[in-house]
Amino acid sequence: MPELPEVETIVKDLLGAVLNKKIVALKVFPGSERLFIKHRSSYFKKQLINHSVNHLSRHGKYIIFHLSEKKFLIMHLRMTGSMSVSTRKNSQLKYEKIRIIFSDDTAISFMDIRKFGTIDIVNTLDILKDKLGPDAISDEFNVEFLVDQLKRKQSSIKAALLDQRIAAGVGNIYADEACWDAKINPLAPAASLKKKQINQLCNSIKMVLNNSISNRGTSINNYMDLAGNQGYHQTKVAVYGRNGEPCIKCRSIIIKIRVVGRGTFYCPKCQNK
């Protein structure tokens, strides 16, 4: 699943491709209706056409198109979603579900192998504020917030970090990387962490996310940017996906376990608390 750095990369690329352009058509390919939340694609066409993209932003893993007349188009790539720049006349891309066409014939395509992605159009962003915590690289995501949230959790710290009400944008890759950098065992009870540990964890989360943004994301699975290129951060990961390999700090062997059903990688020596 694309996480915060991958979605941030896509949003920055989209800004260069569609900012201030007017939507003139929406093409929906067969079998794609399940992507649309609440309404059928015909409703989306009526709501989108003749609106311009005034801005793009991101909250957690959500892509937000700020449209004219105070409308917001919200996309979530989920497990296997991706986006690409194309044109009105391009033939259907592999796994392409929808194509948004602009007045200059530029188009953006939403592809999804497993069809778990979602698309919605709303008049307010309150729907995101109600179900998401602060974005994990924002100023609002800080040690005071984390201390308050973690003391309420009855789960492991790894499970807590996957909760989007706590760390919006953090997923499996960066939860593991942040725990390793902070020297915290992913199985440690979230409520047991001391403030010093939480402060380090908060700093580690922001560091690993920002480092990955600088490297245009992690392409361990199927993530590609808007141009179809891989990110570079997979060459920089410390533990994720490195089961049986030596830790880059202590040379102990990285172990893979499962936490809340997710493959979890850690160093038993560096992360013994």
C-alpha cells in the first residue's frame, strides 16, 4: 500500500500536471463503479465537469483535489492503486479504472489491480478530520499528542502506529523503520513507553518519512510514481523486508514476525525494549 511518502510524491507530481486546469470529461471503464463512494459514476461526472483544480494536498494517505466552488475530490489508493498522466486519446492502460480529462487534453488515470481504491467528492473535509489523526509530518503530530494517545492504547506500539487516528499516513513499512530507529521493540505495549521513548519515536517517525519523501518513496511492492518510475528509498530501509539479513548497526539477524496480521521486521538486539 502506498504510504505517506509515496502519496506525497504523487501529489507533488500532480501539482505540476493539472494545477489550474479545468476538468472537461470523466471516463469510467467497465467494472469500476465500486471505486465510487456513496454515489454512482454519473453523479461524479456532473459534479466534476467544468470545475478547475485550484490546489492539491494530502492528509495521511488521502489525495485531495481542491476544486472550484469549494468542492473536494478525495482519492485513496489503498492496497494496489496508482496514478499516471496520460491524454484523452490514449488507449486504456493496464488496470485503468477511471480517467479524468482536462481542457488541454491532459488526463490523469487511476489504476487499481484489486479495486480496493476509493474516490469521493465532498463539500467539506470534515469527513477526513473525523476519522484521521494529525498528519504524521505535521506540527500537530508531536510528543504531547503521542503521549496522550498512547497511554490510552491496549495494543502493541506497532499496532498503535498503524492506527490512522494516531499517525495518519504511517503504514507497515515506516512503522517498522521508525521503531528500529527509535530502538523500540514493535511488540512493546504502547501504554508502557516512557516519554523519552515517545519523544524519540516521534522524531524517528518524522525522520524516516521525510527521508523517504526525499527519495520519492519506497518501491518494495508495486508502487510507481506518476511517470511510472520506482522510488529510491527501498535501498535505504534498515529492517523492512530484510528478514534473515544482518542489521546494519549491530549485524544481528533481522527477524520477521506478525503483528495484527502484518509482516513486521525488527532487530532483536537493537530493539530489545
